[in-house]
Amino acid sequence: MSYALEIKDVRKVFNKGTINEKLALDKLELQVEPGDFITIIGGNGAGKSTMLNAISGVWPIDGGNIIINGNDVTALPEHKRAVFLGRVFQDPMTGTAATMDIEENMAIAYRRGEKRRLKWGVTKEERELFREKLKTLDLGLEDRMTSKVGLLSGGQRQAITLLMASLKKPELLLLDEHTAALDPKTAAKVLEISDKIIQENNLTALMVTHNMKDAIAHGNRLIMMHEGRVIYDERGEAKGRLHVKDLLAKFEQVSGSEFANDRMMLA
């Protein structure tokens, strides 16, 4: 079978050879099928964001292989992997340029990977495309395309970042706790937009979340990480029948310890 993503025997150690040495990914294995929308949960230091950073090439791994749609990207630097990936971070300020207009931000995302032109400026065709895409967010932003992104709310910025990350239909969309900094109502709206964008573009997506209810409610597959490994993997109808208490029980059963992350349990 051809996988959208294969993580094979991946190992990552931080502060190697020092008193602060930390094994962050421990022979991690994961196979992601095309069209999978996987939610990822786990306690602090479980390796969730470290895994996304390993996929993105933020730093080299210490062993194993990362393969995206049959392309072994293990040796590729971060900027060369960017053509395969779309990513949205926890901080709404990270994914956009605050001093630029909405349409200028979208143009940068839309032209990613293309040769730079001598003439800068958003074309009429691009403007029409961006307006149609913004309209799907149902936030009224299609009428504010020349507004500076820095004037928008956190939720509006995350919605635009999601749109920008999906404009070129990436091989993988990585969502790294992208609603954690938002209030509950705004977070729910951004998750609704995430579902819509993933479904309409038939994207393969990985979403790290601190909210167990969200992890159960979204996507077709859920994985739990602990000490740099996947300790639980559920999909389809069985995933839909899960409750938070089931996940807590599973964590204790597999890890031999209680789930010690109040933020996740209270969410």
C-alpha cells in the first residue's frame, strides 16, 4: 500500500551527552493513509509536537526515516520539505505577516514554490480566487481583503492561516494545537473551518490537541502518544464511540501510570 506518510523507527534525542539528555522520540512508528485525519493526544512531553517538527524537518532526527507519499525526505532541510506541507501553529500570530494585507498574505502562500517575479502585486485572477476562498469561511473577510492582518482577531487570523496552508493542497496538513490560544467559542469555529477545509480539499491531516473531546469529535482516527511512542491507535466507528473516560483508562492500562495533564482532562 502507498502511504501518505510513513514514520519508520524514528528517534530524536535532545541535549545529547549532557545531564539534560531527553529521549523525545523512541523508535516511533506511524503509517498514515491518504485522506486520514488523525487527532493526536498525550501528556506533556509525550512527543506530539516533536513528531510534527520531525516531519517538518525543523531539526535532523537521530535515526529512522520519514517518507511523504513515497518520497524519503529524511535528509531534506526544512525549506525543501515545505513544498509537501501546510502547517498551522498554536500562536495565531505565527502564520501570517501582520503588516501586510489579507490578500498579500494569501498571495505569498499561493505563490509558494514558484519563481519570484520582478513585479509584485496581486493579480485580478488571484484576487477573485482569494475572495471566493475567504467567502467559504463565513467571517465576512472577503469584504476586507485590503485590511492589515494585524488588525484581525486571533480566530480570524487562524482561519486565514488555515486557508493559506491549504491553498496549494499540501500532501500533509499539520495542525499543532492550533485552537489552544483561542476562547472556546472561537476555537469551535476554527475547528469547524478546519473540518470543512480538510474535507473539501480531501487533505491528509494530523492535528495535535490538548482537548480529548475535540480529539474524539474530529477526524477518522485518534492516536495517543507517551514517552515518544504511539501507545494507542483507534479509527472509524470504534473511535466515534469513545469517551474521555475510555481514553484515560486506556492510558493507565498501556502506560502503567495515571494521566497527569490537568489541562487535557479539564478541557
